[in-house]
Amino acid sequence: MSRFDNIDIKLEKLSAKLGVELIKDRPSYPEALRTFEERRIDWVENGINKAIIIQPTFTSTGVDSSNWNFINLAWIKKGHIAQKPGWIKNLVYQKDFNEIENGIDNLLKESIMNLQAVKIEDVLNGNT
């Protein structure tokens, strides 16, 4: 059973609305490195790469699946390289997954508002 069972349908609906695929658990990574669950919705709008990411906390000793993050991220690429500093906003930072699960509707709505408002200047300057 996936911890995302109760929210995957909402993530899939938003992905479909945006015309992109919901990325589950880093499928391009080797199997041995896929030791945790994660969800990600990525798209490009007006030349800006945008993402909604739900992932556990990464520490110097590994993955902490007891603390979760809900992240809005925007960046630009030159060639295939992401340019720094980028733009990031943590809507949930190192909290129990239930906080994400219980607030998923509002988190997704806020994410879309946040990411639609991001301007190229914000991404280039790292404004949040």
C-alpha cells in the first residue's frame, strides 16, 4: 500500500488538467536508489520550468520518511542545465504526511496560484 493512495487521484487530475504526467518515485533512477516514495508534477510555462513536489526529508544519513515536504519550485534551463538560484516555496516543511494528505486540496490550489504568479525575475533572483 502506498502512502499516496488517498491523494494520487487528485494529483493525477491536476496533472491531466496541466497536460503533463504525474511522476511517481523517480522512475528514471536505478531500482536500488528508489527507496522512498515521492510525487512530482512538472511543466513549463512561459519559458519557466515549474514543479509541485511531495517528498520525504533528505538528511546526511539518508531519507527521513517520518517528515514530509510539499514544495513549489521554479527554474530556468540553459541547454539541459538548471540555472541558479531559482525560486522555491515550502508549503509544508518537515511535517507528518497526514498534514499533506488532509490539506491536499488547499495545497494544490495554493501551488497553482504561487506558480502562476512566478515571473522570470523571481527565478533569476531567487525571490520567494
